[in-house]
Amino acid sequence: MTGKSHMLFGSVASLYLLPKLGYEPNITTTAAAIIGSLIPDMDHPKAKINQKFLPMNNRFGKILFYCGIGGFLLYKYGFENRLTFTIAILLIMIGFSHHRGFTHSILGTFIISSIVFFVLKNTIHYSIILSFILGLISHIIGDWMTIAGIELFYPISTKRYRFVLTISSGKMAEPIIGMFFIYLIIRFYIKNDLSMHWLYSLLSLIN
């Protein structure tokens, strides 16, 4: 899926599932879901999220950026803090990982979700953390539904898994799915009698 499709999917997941978990969606929680929906593609140098940070949008730039930060954290803190150490190792793994491998696996999703939870649980509301995780999971499901598939059980297996019915990223079926996600967002907006400012703010985040 393209970055925009992932953001739409993450938004829909947050808007419709957060109430099931006992929390009310808002622009902040939806923004968290959008960020979460982009995180797995940190393993691709040309991904939407990497275009904002990488010094060079190629494999070398990705390795330099993530391994550089991870290496600095290891040099600065070493084994003093287990959480910092875990973050450092995660960044290094992202730097060297191939697309749709570690960050698209069950293990990668669990590690990223756990780090976000333990780092932010005493700082921000649980609804924001849950939205981030919902966005993260929506990305995995979205790419699982593409022809390319994902290495779901990496590093135990590099076999790519995909849903029975698949689409090609960026091809004709994806814009149709994107329109369906937009319909669900507008439906949520109408059903909950929200302001036009809310809808405009949400669609601005996705653009």
C-alpha cells in the first residue's frame, strides 16, 4: 500500500476501534494512528516517513541515519538503561533491515508497540498510545493484503505471507479502497455530528 492508503487505514482503525476499547477518538488520537501507520515503512529509504528525516533517500542514507542514532545511544548509555538499549538495537535493526521484513513482522510490531507503551505510558493518555498501536497494526494488515506480502514470522522465517484476496500497491484497486476509507471517515463524521473543522483537520493530516 502507498503511504496515503496506510494513513487512511490507520485513521479508520482508530476512529472505529478506539470506542470499542472505551476511549473517545479525537484529532490527537487520529494523528497518533496516522504516525503509527507509517512506522513499519521506516525500513524503506523512499517511504513517506523517511523522506522527512533521511539525509539521503537510499539504503546508505537509511543505514547511516538509524545506525548512527542507535550507535550513539549505545555509546552514550550502554547497558545502563534496558529501555534505551532496546531502542538503540531496534534502530540499528531498522537501519540494516530489508523492506517488509523485521518492521512488518509480529516480532517487530510487538517490540515497537512495547517500546512506545513503556516510554510514553506515564506521559500521555493511553488512548493516544492505543491509537498509535492500532495504526501500526493496520499497516501490517494493509501490506498483508498486497501481492508482495510480508515476512510475518521474521526472523524465524523469511517466507512472505499474504491474504487470499490481494491487491497491487499503487494500482487501480488501491484508489478504490482509499475512497472506501474516506467514505468511512465521512460516515463517522456525520454519525457523530462533528464539526467541519474536525473533518478538515483530519483530511489535512492525511495530505
